[in-house]
Amino acid sequence: MADEKSSTPAAKLWGGRFNEPTDAFVERFSASIQYDSRLYRQDIRGSQVHCRMLARQGILTDEEADAIIQGLTTVGGEIERGELPFSNALEDIHMHVESRLRELIGPVAGKLHTARSRNDQVATDVRLYLRGEVDRIRRALYDLQKALVDLAANNVETILPGFTHLQSAQPVSFAHHLLAYVEMLERDFGRLGDLRGRMNRLPLGSAALAGTTFAIDREWVAKELGFDGLCENSLDAVSDRDFVIELASAASLIMVHLSRFSEELILWTSPGFNFVELPDAYCTGSSIMPQKKNPDVPELIRGRSGRVNGHLMALLTLMKGLPLAYNRDLQEDKEPIFDTVDTVRDCLRAMAGLVPGIAPRKERMLEAAGEGFSTATDLADYLVRRNLPFREAHAVVGRIVRIAEESSRDLDQLELAELQAVDPRIGSEVMDVLSVEASVNARTAIGGTAFETVGTAVTGWQDRLRARVEKRSD
Ligand code: ARG
């Protein structure tokens, strides 16, 4: 809980040049501790490595460094256990840690900030923190992909109407439809891997903006903190937030994918479609209409995509027009990106939990797959194989569809003679291409929806996901 009293200038770690205390409201207005306290582990780890480096370089003595490093471990434990009170007077997590360190070990604590500024410190903390979040989101993406592939494996031969313009178009395998989302999530996984590489560079050592006068060893610090390299321009290092925006952008795309799938689940559970049943544990009822079972979880995921997209816009707008180097505006990167990673992780988890409980109503899906003359393209393809140009075949089938529509029948309910009256080149074997099963199974080229092709795709994904887990446990 942050207090509201204004503190004396001397109490501030930067209070030296000030005569008057900070206004109490301004303290609250400018404090970030309420949300940046979640960086405490990264802040402490970064400080400990920085401190050890200062000792290695002879800038601090080993005794000084030992006292600081031990003290920082104590502070970390206190924060972990919720024992350190937060105060707006101390602004942010960096000040809280340092000020508590001074209470614990005395003035030597003041040596920790040698060759460092909060500007390179916060940039380092955020990179470390988000790096961990990227890894967690990638694991959550895997979990959802796994759930989708498992459901697909049981539904290779389940037929669903495929839509364009939300109009019945051509029948497809339900597994094929599910694997479309696995593909989207795979691109998300790759994007996070790419941006992680750019994110994983060390800003620390850039100090306030211009670098430091001390003979520090940035490479050693980078290695100790698991960074792949250094930010090589101090001005850029302290003011770059591209990695935050890249993550927000990748997160927005994840949410777009989840939102599209949510929308489909919402449609599929509505009475007009009635294609799937969702697990009770992921739905809620209505307080007035006893018959209702609402798809709240997909609806909330669809809704939260708006929040994450909004954060991306906020971050882009935050950075636009900022002069070099650090500006306090940059403190405003935290709430949007923290909420982004929380939201994406929760939504992935919710969806991965829901997917195994999706129960397709196979009969109903199959019935719907045959509606709307969904095998008309197959009839046209049949005529093309009988040597009609596709455009001509298209026109012939158009006439046949009109006959079927006018007499309220499906294509496979028309008599052969009626078909031949439209075009005498139609033979009796045409009936074999008009069923939905035949239509699905005719599409055998890679990427198509034939059962066998989809079965191969499912096995391919199972192997790929298994290899991912094995790589992780190396
Ligand atoms: N809380 C600040 C932030 O998040 C830390 C850096 C403050 N630096 C400064 N020069 N006031 O950006």
C-alpha cells in the first residue's frame, strides 16, 4: 500500500538539489511502484551481477560487493514474502530496493549505483522480465497447439461445411479446419522466437544516456544475465522500446487468432448452427433464462483481443515523437505491456483448457455440409475432366443448381436424365462425385482436405510438437 504523505527532499535518493518536498499528489501521479514492483526479481538479479562486475573490475572491493549482494538477497526475500511496504515517495521498484538496502547495510549501499543509471537499469529489467514472459507465452502456445492437434486426430473423418462469406462453400474435414489454427499459432510461435532474439541484448552499461567513465565489463554482465549481446549505442539502449512494441504486436496477432476461433465457437454453438457442444465448466447460464448455456469464455477472449490491440496502439503512440534519449514518458510502457502479457497468457490457457472439451455433433455437421449445393464445384471439375473448359462447366452447373433450387432438392437428389437434359456429356458415374465424402476425399494435393492428406498433416504436427518438447528438455 502506497502512502499519501509528502516526504522531505533529503529522504529521496535524488533529493540533494531540492529545497522543497514533492507535492503529495505529484508523488502519487508520478509513482510507478504499484505496477513495476513485479520487476523486483529482475531488478535484484541485475543489480547483483552489476555489483559483482564492479568488484571484478576493481571499482568496488570484494567486501563491499559481498555486503551489497547479500543485502540484495535479503531485500528480495522480503519482497517475496510481502514484507516490504511500498510507498509512492520512493517512486519505483529500483528506489525501493536501493533504499531498503541502505537501511539494511548502511551507506555502502550507495556504491551499487556506480556506473549505472535508472535509465539503463529499467531497460535491462524490462528486457529480462519480458524475455521470461515470451518463453511462458511460447509454452502456452504449444499447449494450445497440442490440444488442437489432439482434437484433430480424433476428427480426421468428421465432416464440416467449409464457408466462404459465411455461406456454405465446400465440405471439409473438421480436423483440417482445426489445423488451420495450429498453423496460425505456429507463425505466432516463430514471431515470438524472432523478437526474443532482438530483445535479448543488454542495455546496462549505457548509464543515463552517454555511457560511463568507469572501466566496466559489459560483456561479462551480458553473459551472466543470459543476454546474447550488447545494445551498442548508449542513446538507443536507454530509449529503445522496439522490443516492447514487437511483443505487443505479436501478442495482438495471437489475440486476433484466438478471437477468430472464439467467434467460430460462438457461431457453432448457436442454435442456427448447432455444430458443437462446449464443456459445462467453460460456459455459464443466464440469471433469468433457465434454458441458456452461454459460450462466455470464447466471448471474453474475443473481447479481450480489443484490449491487447489497444495496448499496441498506446505503445506506438507513446514512442512516436519522443526525442532521444530517456524521457519519463517511457514509464508508460509498463502497464500496457504487463496487461498484454497477462491477458495473452490467460486467454491461451483458457482456450487450451476448453478445446479438449469441444464435442462435435457429427451428424448435424455432416447434414449441414451437404446443404447449399456444396458439391457444385465437384460437378464442375467432373465436367472439366470430360474436356469442358472450366468457365463453360461453371455455367452448366449454375443451370443445374437453379433446377435443384427451384424444386427444393440437393444436387445428389436430381435424376440423371435431368442432368443430361442440361448437358448430354454428363454420364452415370457423375453420382460418385456429388456426395460430400467424395468431395472431401477428392482433394488430395498437399494442403487439401482429403481424409488421407489431413491424416498425414496430423501426424506431421504430432511429430513436430513432440520434437519441440524433447528439445525443451535437453
Ligand atoms: N520508473 C522509471 C521508468 O519506468 C525508471 C527510470 C527513471 N529514470 C528517470 N530518469 N527518472 O521509466
